[in-house]
Amino acid sequence: MTEIVRVSSTQPSASVWRTPAGWTLLILGVAGLVLPFLPGVPLLIAGLVMLSAQHRWARNCLRRMKLWIRKLDRRRPKLENAYPIMQRPE
């Protein structure tokens, strides 16, 4: 006699949609780097965030992107009067 055994998945059901949506956003992000009407960088970041739950390479890309943004922010010159205080007329 054969017995039917149900096997439940250990992954949450959201991961079923997370992977294809992540790849779609990643592909649209790459296309957005070339096409002027698509925002490339936000789509790339969103795709990497979605894929980083399951793929180590996506986590590494996000980590590198964060470091790169921090380096760019440190190199940007700071303006002395970025937040000027109101002065009284003399």
C-alpha cells in the first residue's frame, strides 16, 4: 500500500513572488540605466533588496553600494552656509 504524505514548505509563501519580482526589477533597473524614461538606480536597489533575502551575491552588491555611497558623501564638499541663520538687518 502506498501512503500519501504531504510535505509542507519551510519557506514563507512570500518568497514565491519575491524572487521573480526581484529579477524583474533588476532587469528593469539595468534597462533604466540606458533608457532615459526609466529610473535605473532605484529599480536596481529595489531588485537587490528583494533578492538579498535568498542570494548572497545580492547582499554583497548592496553592501558594496552602501560603502560606495558613503565614500561619495564624504568626498562631497560641505558648504559653510548650508543652513544659514537669519541675520538682522543692520
